[in-house]
Amino acid sequence: MIREYVQSSNIASIGYDASTETLEVEFLTGSVYQYYGISEELYCGLMNADSKGRYLDAYIKKGGFNYSKIG
């Protein structure tokens, strides 16, 4: 998945595959996670958020979406 580098204090890059509703997040630590069932609306919200880390935590991590660590 192609990821786009972002300005964030804890996220390095973010990618999204609309066909599978998969969000991929690379953290500055080097860890990469995929979150499943993420709507395009949530992805756009994340990309436009002032704080991507806070948005990810509030709407995706605490949203109960399935995820896996891939790297």
C-alpha cells in the first residue's frame, strides 16, 4: 500500500485502500498497523485533522475496529 508522509508528532505516514476499507498507519517508532472496515469518510477526517494522533485514538483505536500489526 502506498502511504503518504504526514506532519505528526507520532505518525510518519498513512495509506488507505478504499476497495478493502483498509487504513495503514506507520508510526515514528517504525511500527506499521492496518485497521479494517475504515470508511473513506473516517480516512478523510484523519488526513484533515489538526492532530492526526488524537483523531486516530478517538475515532479509530477507540472505535473498536479490527487491526493487526504488520511491521
